[in-house]
Amino acid sequence: MEKPVLVVLAAGMGSRYGGLKQMDPVGGHGQSIIDYSIYDARRAGFEKVIFIINRELEADFRELVGARIGRGMDTAYAFQELESLPRGYRVPLGRKKPWGTTHAVLAARELIHGPFAVINADDYDGPEAFRVIYDYLAHHRDRPDCFQYAMVGYRLGKTVTEHGGVTRGICHLSPDGLLEEVEECRDIEKDGEGGRCPAAGGSGWRTLPGDTLVSMNFWGFQHSFLEESQARLPLFLDRILDEDPLGGECYLPMMVTDMLRRGRAQVRMLSSADKWYGVTYREDKPSVVQALLEKTQAGLYPENLWGAD
């Protein structure tokens, strides 16, 4: 039985942050956010990490991130390329933007042979998230009639920033804790202990309580997700190319929601009490640096995660 592997989405540039934030140090010894996440993943049981990156950034990424993390984890690389499309599809003239996170995960399909977790490179998810997702993937397999996936959810109040609006996926659950839908909400602003976003129709505000469960793109999939997504991607591309040929993307929640609506999958909601940290805006960085320093001083992490500079 294949052990779960970790897939890290690291191909994108942080346009609002103004640089390649996956490589920006937030700890001593040049450690970036992804160092802490992968350290937590290793403690949870993961032994292999697959980085999905932009081919043009390969040399820098290997030098600044991969070489260091490779001391403690088996590492591999896949490349999200704009031209990598199903037969019969071409990149529209003028398009520069990648095709989204589903397309990114599919870039690694030749390297994945069993269950896998997916995270963003620029998110600090916390130790508990990796423990619960690894435990789920290690003990669950697809049923003959239904794929068995999972997602780690976070409380909205622990994911918003004071420095601008963010996009979050609001999770709607069934009474037995299964995901029914991920509703994308844009421009969520911090509002007390929770948040608020523009109401439908553009009139007024929608209040979102701080304990609202949201997706931070931390998924647990079986290998079946790759097969199903590869088969369904042309349907999404047809819609994207019709509605927004230069900017449309196929996100993981879109593909998962499609499977849920067709009864092809169930997604178990797993929760983490840890606070999520990320650098959406440059002004977020000092608070992330301080939080990781405090966690290190409290003994949660060693000062040098991988043992050498």
C-alpha cells in the first residue's frame, strides 16, 4: 500500500505581495513558510514532497528551498506549463495566466501513485492539520461506489488579515460532517472576530462569523482524483475558453464540487484548532515572523529545522 505523499502548489507568483513569497525567509537560517509546513508534515508521517513549480524558477527554487528541505524529505519536482493541455486544445493568443490549481495538481500525476495531500506553498497550516490529514489518508480508501476525500477546514477569524481583502472558500456541510459545497467569497475584510464581504448584488455587506469554516486549499485525495480530473478537465476548459479565455482557471474546489454534485465523491471535513498564517500582503510578514519566533522559543520547532545551513 502506497504511503501518502505531500504535494505543494508553488508555481504561482504573489501578485499582491509583490514577489515570489514562497522563497521569502520568515525564520532564521533562511527558512520560509514552506519549511515549517514540511517540517510539520514530516513529523506527521509524510516522507515525500512533490513541488509543483514554474519551470523558469526551477534553479532558484532548488537552491533556495529544495536543497534545504531535501536534507529531511525525499523531494521531487513537477512543472505547471501553460501549453500542457489535452489534445485538441490550444493556448488562446495573449494568455499568460496558468490554468488553475486543478491543472497544477495534474502536472504531478506521473509522480503520484497513491493517496496525497495538497497544500499551498505560502500557507502556514499548523501541526494538527498534517496529523489529521495523514491519519485520514493512511486509513481510508475509495469505496467501489464513491471516492473518499478529505479537507482540513479553518475558522475564518483565524485566516483574515487587517491589511486588505482576501478570498476564502466558505464550507457548507451536511449534518454528518461531509462537505456539500465550497462557496467562493471574494474581498473578505476583517470585521471584529470575523469578517465581512460584499453582499450578492453589490448592495451592502454580508457578515461572516469568526467560527465560519473555510477552505485554505488543504486537501486529501486518493489517486482517483487525478484520473477523474484528467477526464473532466476538457469540460472545464470549454467553459473557461468561452467565458474568460485570458484569465479563467479551474480551481480544486470547482473540480471537487463537480464530483460532489454528480455523487462521485464524499469529502470528510477535518478541522484544526491551529491558527493559519499567510503572507497575502507584504504587511502581513512581520506578524508571521513573530508568530514563528514565539513557536520556536516555546519549543515547537528547533531554530534550524533541517540541521545545517
